[in-house]
Amino acid sequence: MSYNSLKSFIDDFLKNKFLIKTRKIGKSDYYKLNTENLFVKNLIRLDWILSKGYILKENQAIIA
């Protein structure tokens, strides 16, 4: 994702509490995913499901 794209979304992500600002070092702000947020929890769950499905598919291709 480009810097300009991220810059346009960051305020919305903070407002919706998808991200949490953790610290500021110099001019840089650092963020992390808010794993207490239901949307973020479901996004992580979706990522795991897709990753596991991809790995299983790759393993079946190797075996065959």
C-alpha cells in the first residue's frame, strides 16, 4: 500500500478504533492493530482461514 493511500485511511482507522497509536519517536507515529476490536478479530480470523486453506491446497499439490 502506498504512503499516500495509507495517509488517507489512517484517520478513519483511528476513529473506528481499528488501530491504536502506541508511541511517537521523532516525527514518526507508531501504531498497532487493536486486537480487542471485533472487526479486527474477524479480519485476523479470516486471514488464518485463508492461510490454512492455501497451505492445505499446496500440500495436496505436492502429495499428488
